[in-house]
Amino acid sequence: MKKRIAILGSTGSIGTQTLAVVREHAALFEIEVLTAGSNAELLIAQAKEFSPKAVVITDERKYELVKASLKSLEIAVYGGQEALSEVVQREHVDVVLTALVGFVGLKPTMSAIKAGKDVALANKETLVVAGELIMDLAKKHDVKILPVDSEHSAIFQCLVGESNNPIEKIYLTASGGPFRGKDIAYLSTITKKEALKHPNWIMGQKITIDSASLMNKGLEVIEAKWLFNLQVEQIDVVVHPQSIVHSLVQFEDGSLKAQMGLPDMKLPIQYALSYPERLPSNFERFDFLQYPNLSFERPDMDTFANLALAFASIKKGGNMPCILNAANEVAVAAFLNDQIGFVEMSVVIGETLEKIPFIDSPTLDDYLAIDEAGRVCAKELVTKKKKIYQIEK
Ligand code: NAD
Ligand code: MG
């Protein structure tokens, strides 16, 4: 029987690559649900090609367009954010691939888990915000959380067959982004266009900025802690500009296992969908002779303060990673809107972390309130910085 997939965020970078995998393996996978934020045209085209049973367009202004365009097909069409949490519960969904960007992924992911659906998780922000809650819920409902993020997929693959062997340490690799080796003075001059050019990966805008600021790696440290039940001290970040070694696990005997390959998100996406099997693919193969030098270096956390902020927030725990995430979402949006500079993003995040009161063990309602408070606080800071930024510009 085919595995029936719901893709949250099917029109994005991960969503479209997931559909490419499904297209290649049409005998194994079928699409039950597709959802988009506001890209109605692409959602309609995807629905026509993959014939899902239901689609959601969360931007309600586009609902009528989607509904009218699909009316001759047997596809249920829904509008609005709340519909995401409904469609994931559908009886015939086997796995929910979460490719939404940001905090909005939290509620539908929880809803999927409660309905007993396995989750192929790309939306790392959900684990950053409420990792403990999500992992506890997954345990309670006996569902799998299958990592899609390439580093976490690498670790997951290295752990196959090692269930009785404790992890001593993991190394998350980072490309270092387009500004590796640069100093603060340089960073304070860079433009959004430069920041949106990633050397090795083509991704959505938010994660591309997060990769340039190293916040992405910080979010991944937190994601790894929860996925693999680790202490923060067991997680190290190493910069590896070629993005060939996707991450490593070190065991108690000192042995290191790495997962390697050319950077292509379709591989971790496919593995999350086919796990525990591997499927044949025509993805480009790695050629050692093209890469005579794989190099590794220490991340510069003084210059790229976001990574240090992420480590500090998960060390403190409680609501800190939720605040970090909210402030980062606001800061990235402000940077993309030319309201603040690249370096100010870290300033906004750092100040927001200081301003919101600490809570040790937040509930879901706490997280919703903290996210809101973090956003309000970060937006106020953006407004203040914006004036200075515009004068300097
Ligand atoms: P993207 O911006 O390309 O796509 C996001 C998708 O979510 C789109 O379909 C969009 O319509 C939808 N969406 C956005 N905001 C929404 C909202 N408020 N409500 C409902 N839907 C909304 O993002 P992406 O690069 O595909 O990243 C998705 C997630 O996967 C992120 O959490 C990212 O960190 C993670 N991730 C991405 C990559 C990558 O290569 N792109 C790699 C690893 C992890
Ligand atoms: Mg990653």
C-alpha cells in the first residue's frame, strides 16, 4: 500500500522538493493533503498534478480563487490557519511532512501527533520553541519524529543499528554561510541581496538569512538536543564550508560515524519518507577527486553572535529558546524589509532575551503567550533601531 502524505507548506523549497521525490516514486507515495500560505497559483498547479483529497490555502483572500480553480475535481478546499490543524488529522494520512516556516508550525504539528500521525519534520522552529513538549507528546502517542533537516538526518542515519550504544557527542556541521571569515565591520555593511546568496543550498528566504547569521545552526543545536535527547554539552558545531559531511556522531569508544554526500535536500526528505528502507535515486553521486580538500574550522561566535545566543538560551532552557525564536523571526523579517541591518538582528534578539521574564517549565499556553510577548518586544526594539539605521544609511 502506498504511503499517504500530507505536506504542510507544499509550495516552499522543502515542499516542492518533497513533491519531486513523490513524483519519482509514484508507486510508493501518494499525496493526501497539500497546503500553502499564499501562493495560490502553485498550489492549484500542484493539486491538479497530484490529486490530493484536500488542500488548504491559509491566506483567506485566495480561498475563492483556489476553490473555483479546483471545482471540477474531487478536492476539498479549506482556507485559514486553523484548517492546518484539521487536515493533518484526516483518516488516510500516514505521515505529515512539516515544511512550514516558523512558529506557525507548532499547532498543526501537535495536532498531527495527537492524531497518531508520524511527522517528517523540516519545520525546526517547532522543536526550538517547544521541543520537550513535542517529544513527550510523540512518545505518548507512539509516533515517529523523522528528521528532514540534513544535519539531523545525517545523525539519524548514523544511529541506525546503534540503539544500545550511548552517544558521547555529536558534531553538527555548518557551511559558515556567505560571510564566513568576515568581521563585524564587514557584516554591518552587507545588503539583503548579499545575505540571500547561500554558497551551497537554495532555500526559503528565512532559513537563508538564518544560515548567513549562523542562527540556523543555533536553531539546529536546539533541534538536535530534543530529537536525540542530548545534553547541550554533548553538541558541538564545526564549520565545514564544502557541505559534504552532513554531521557526525561520536560513540563511547571514540569512533566517529559521518553521513556524507553532495548537498541535496531531496536525499534527507526521501529517507524520512522511506525510513527504514532506502530507495534508489538518481541524485548526483559524490566524486572524491572533485573534493581533494574537505576542511573544518571553529565557528566564530564573537562575530556571529546569534550562535552564542542560541547556545546560551538552550543552556538556560525554559522559555528562552521560544523567546529567541520569536525575536529572530521578527529580526529576520525586519532585515528583509530594510528596517535594520544585519548586525542589529543579534542586538534585537539579545535585548529581547533579556527583557522577557524567565519561566522554567512552560505549558503550551505559556509558549503561545511568550511567543506573542517576544514578538511585541522585538518589534518595539526594531522600531527604535530603525530610526538609527535609516539615519546611518
Ligand atoms: P519556504 O519559505 O520556501 O516555504 C515555506 C512554506 O510554508 C510555503 O509553502 C509557504 O506558503 C508556507 N507558509 C509560510 N508561512 C506560512 C503561514 N504563516 N501559514 C501557512 N503556511 C505558510 O521555506 P523552506 O525553505 O521550505 O523551509 C521550510 C522549513 O524547513 C523551515 O522551518 C526551514 O528551517 C526548514 N528547512 C529548510 C531547508 C531548505 O533547504 N529549504 C533545509 C532544512 C530545513
Ligand atoms: Mg540544516
